[in-house]
Amino acid sequence: MKPQFWQEKWSQPKRGWSQTRVNSRLIRHWPALNLDQGATVLVPLCGDSLDIDWLIASGYRVVGSELVEAGIRQWFARHALTHRRETPESANKNSIVRLQPDTGQANVALPEDDRSTAVRDAAAEQHLPVFLCGDFFNVTRADLPLPPAAVYDRAALIALPPEMRRQYVEHLGNLLEKDSKILLITLSYAQEEMKGPPFSVTDEEVYNLYAPEFDIDKLAGSEGPDIVGNLAERGLSDAGESVFLMTRKPTDA
């Protein structure tokens, strides 16, 4: 999939991945990661996700990776936050550009229908997000402000076609220290019913992709028409969803 595909998707007023509320599986299963407050969480292919707001409000430092800068700018616009843009001195077409809020601004606020989650004071700079703009496959450990303790993947793996998924998992593993954790949410369906993204990713494929480098624990699974949501408009009639907790194995394992 070429960058132009995602640039075009972000230019459209209606995007299938846009949320109206924080993902309920994130809220339900995140405690299973047992992370310390203030831990760094990497969110690949993050866009302007509301889930970022929830992670910040829960006391974590978020590092989001997004190919299309328009998606990052929409997150800042939603919160009326100004930001700075930092480009490497020896920048080239593969360079990762860093965007982060200017200091001394108001707290990040959750949408009105999620006010039941207390909003942590985000005025402290360490709880404001950092966004890495560029191809995720070009992100290196040097681009990360801190080593991630965890990854939240609701929309990255299922956004990639089959031929790119192993490369994604291997690259993700290279960014993580041992014992780092991943909360992965996947979608599975009859691929012939709908052209991705999001693509169908079966549980079997998850185990095949991640088992060499990660210990895997399936936390939940469900299926039925209620999983389909707005994808019904694209012809999807039934789907399943799975939630996995994965822990990075020691590198010498």
C-alpha cells in the first residue's frame, strides 16, 4: 500500500475508522498489562484516535506514529492545542518528523460521553503526547523519546495487507525491549465480502506472526453482526473480534 492511498483517505470527509467514543475493549482489557503510571505507550498508525485521549487521561505518556500529518494535526485541532514541528537536521524523504504540543497549555479533555473517566492533569509535559510523522517502517529506537513499555494496536495490523504484516511485526519487535507488552485487537471476517482495509486477520495468523518473539494470551473473543458496525455499509454481514495480550520474549530466547 502506497502513502498516496492513505493521503487520499485522510482527505475524504468520511473515514471508516473514525470513532465517536473510546474503544470499550481498551478500557476493559488495558489493566491486564499491569503498567506503572507514567509508562510510555506506543500507538502505531494512530491517526487522531480518541483512544489516545483515554491513555493520556489514565496517566500514560503516548507516542503515536502516523504516516499522514493531516491526521496528527486533527488531533491537535480537536483539543485546540498549538504544537511544534521538529525536523531532523539531515532530513530526507525517509526522515521521521516529530510533532508535540507547546508547553503551558490546557489539559487534554475526553469527549463528553466519556466524562466518567477522570482526566489526569496533562499540564506536566511528560503526559503530553509525542507524534512521529512518517512511514512507521522508518521509525527507529532513536526516534522514540523513551523506550515503550507497551504498544496499543487497534488499527495497525488490520490496516495492512497480508504481505506487509510479518514485516510490521518484526519491525515492531525491533523497537521493543524484553518484557514490553502489546494489547492487540483484531477483526476477522470473510475477506471476499469486503475489500480492506480494515483487513481480516484470523487468530491463527496472529499466533503465526507473533509467537516467535512474543508470549501470547488471548483475553477475549466475540463474533456476530453487532461487531460489524459501520462496515455494514460496505457489504459486511458478520465479523469476529479478538483481544490479545502479548509479552516480548528475552532477545536471547
